[in-house]
Amino acid sequence: MSKLELGPAGILPHSAASLGIFQPEKGTGQELLEGEWTDEDKVYETAAVKLLSRRNPTLFPGPMIVWGWNEEARHKAELSLQLVKEVPGMNIIPMPDYRPIYPKIDPEAVINPCHPNLTVLHNKIQVCVLIGVHCHFANITLKMIRANTNCYTQAWCAYDGHEDALLSIRDLDSAKLIKMTETIKRVRQSMTPWAETPEGKEELEEIAAMKAQNKAEEKESAVLFKGELHEGIPDSE
């Protein structure tokens, strides 16, 4: 079976399926790791190591979690927030909608649905998790990120999983999210997370200072119109 390699893979990377990479069958106790069927426990441990060791770990929650459309979605959202707390310095950038956002998108507030690689590059993200993103859009997003970034993509999918992620977990439910959180806690005891290294601390301080400087105005003091409105076309005499 072909092995999926970390990007950047070029402007038109081959899809994982075209490389002969497919998801393991449900209930086999295996998940997909860099294009290879691997024991589930090893995949969970690898996911934890990557989240703890690579630069600017980020969770990308999609509409199926962000919108809280049923009790299961809300419960997964709560468990996701608990997991993020176990990864020092982990950020959350949602993808609440897939429609283009014009004229400008804030890449620190929301992931760009049409050019997710730009959000990854802007925030210098080297490991990310897609969760609650509809499968058809996750496939596109994963290819674009792999095309021209070195981000280690993880897809935690409630359905069949995603071949184009470097690490894919299928049939994600609350029990699997809890297992992932427990794995992160265990792995963290034997290593120094990126956010707690001198380089990580320095970068996170710089990010915090930048966000404070660019913080939006408070609602009460915001000026709705900062420029003069143009006059209309004068009536003809």
C-alpha cells in the first residue's frame, strides 16, 4: 500500500485514492496512518505525539459541531474543548460555513473555506485536526493543505474517514474522543510539549501580543462608519 507523505506536495497532488490508499474496514481495530492500515492504539499515540510536539497545534471544528444542531454534536463540542485544554498552546479556528467570505477573511478567527492553506500558512500551523467538517469538503480541504504546506493533517471523522489526511480516525464518537484525550494526558507525561519549549513560549508570547494589538474595538465604542459616504448622482435639471 502506498504511503502518504507530508507536504508540500505541489500544486496538483495526487489524491490518496489514486495512490491506492483506502480506509480499513469498520470494526477491524485499525485506523489509517500516513496511508497505511495501523493498529488503533498506535494511531492514537501518534496523533497525541504530533499534537504535542509540532508547532501551533490547531483544532478546525466544522459546522457539524460548531452549529450544535443536536445533543450529540453539543456533547462532542464539550469533549473537544476538554481535549484542547490538554494540549498546551492549542488553538481553535472554526470553519462554520463553506461559502466564500468576502471581501476579506480574518485567518485568526475562522479558517478560509476556499483557501484553507492560507489560514494554515498565516498561522504557521504544523499540525491540525479537522472535526465536524462534512466529508465532501474535508476531502478538498485536506488536499489543499497537503499541496503547499508542511501541516500534519488529522481527520477525526464520524463516518468513513479520509484517505487524504496524514492520520485518519473513522466512526468518531464520544468514547473515541475521550480515549484520545486520555492518550494525550498519558503521552504528555513523557515529553515536553512544543508550547513549553523556549521556542514555543517565545512564539506564543508574540502571537498574544499581536492579537492584543489588533483586538477589535468594544461594541460600545465602535464607529460604524469610518469614512464619508459618497454623494449620489445629482438629479438632472
